Amino acid sequence: MTTFIKWFREIRLEDVPRVGGKTASLGELYGELGAAGVRVPARFEVPADAYRALLDGNGLRDRLAAILEGVTGEGVTALAAAGAELRGLVESAPLPAGLEDAIVSAYRTLARESGSDRPAVAVRSSATAEDLPPERVLDLQAGAAGRSPRPAQAEDRPEDVEARHGSRRADRAGSGARRSPALRQPQ
């Protein structure tokens, strides 16, 4: 079963392939240096497993790979068109079963544990491969720091905490995206 939520308290540096370098570093700080007075807010992360589940559950791996096959990164117009097509497929795909509920539940837990009905969050999407040489070619990041969604309520949707897998800067991925571990079939 896919684990859609990982709390900073569960994350360490060896989790880079699942959560990316920045989140793994925050998890390490949270878990290892909290007793020394280093303050990292308790937060959660939606690991790359959720993105892989989105790809697999919607049959997108082969479709995305086919779009990227002809992209060289040298033709700006072709790159922008491929980026738009990729984003369209990913953003229109239904979320994996259980992901929405997991995000809403985690946000409610975060609200309860922080003592705030609107805890501020930083939302970013990042290809974990950017942290793993030699595949530092993917810079698929989008985010919003310091977000304070409305109070956690029963009708919360993933958009309330900006849980998106697409990126407005995806065009920058270029031809190197074909080597992305996310597009490879699981072993």
C-alpha cells in the first residue's frame, strides 16, 4: 500500500529519493537537532510515491514518455507545447484513491497539534531526481510559502492546501526529463 503522508518526525536523509533533498534535510533537523534547540515546525510531506501512484493509476507513464521522446530542449516552442501537454495530462488526472483524504486528515492533525485552525504551510512540488546525480535535470518546482488555508473543515479539498502534482515551470525540464525515474516502470 502506498503511504501518501510522511511527517517530518519520520523523515531522515536516506529518504531523499522519496521526499527530495530539502524535505529530507528538514526531517533530519526536526528529528536529530530538536533536542539541541533547533526549531523546525512539525509538518507533513506528500512523498513521490503519490505522484507515482497518480501516473500508474491513470496509465500516464507511457503517455508522458511518448510526449517527451521528441523533445530536445532546443526548440522553445516545441518545449512549451510539450510542457503544456504534460501538465494537462497530470493536472486533469484523478488523484489516487485515498490521497485526498490523507492530505485533509494530515492537515487537520497539523491544525490540532499546532493549536491553530489555520496553520501556515509551505507548499512546493519538486522532482526528487533533482537531488540525485546524474539526473539533476528536472527542476519541476512550484510552490507557495507561508500559506494559511482556511480552517480545516469536513469539506476540505486538496486544493485547500494546494496539493498539485503539476508545475507551471515544467517546460524547463527539457529533454533530460526522459531519464526521470518517475517515468520508469517500477522494478
